[in-house]
Amino acid sequence: VWLNPESEKHWGFTHSIAMIRDIFGGRMFPLTLAGLEAATKQLSRKH
């Protein structure tokens, strides 16, 4: 997963963020408490 420190409202306007999101398979979360919780849940899933 990628924890993105940029404000989520800016994610759609930055090419490098789109590239990182693609590299991480769309598993990008905001660097917030809710984002950390969602990222942790994502990482604990069995694939």
C-alpha cells in the first residue's frame, strides 16, 4: 500500500500520484488515522 501525504482532493491532478497508484495496484490511502486503518485492513487481507 501507499500512504499518500498529499490531500486526497489533489490526487486526480498529479501525474506522479497516478503512476504510484498504478504501481501499487490502486492501494493508495491518505496519511490520516482513517487511511492508516484502511491500509492496515488491506494489508491483513488474504490474497
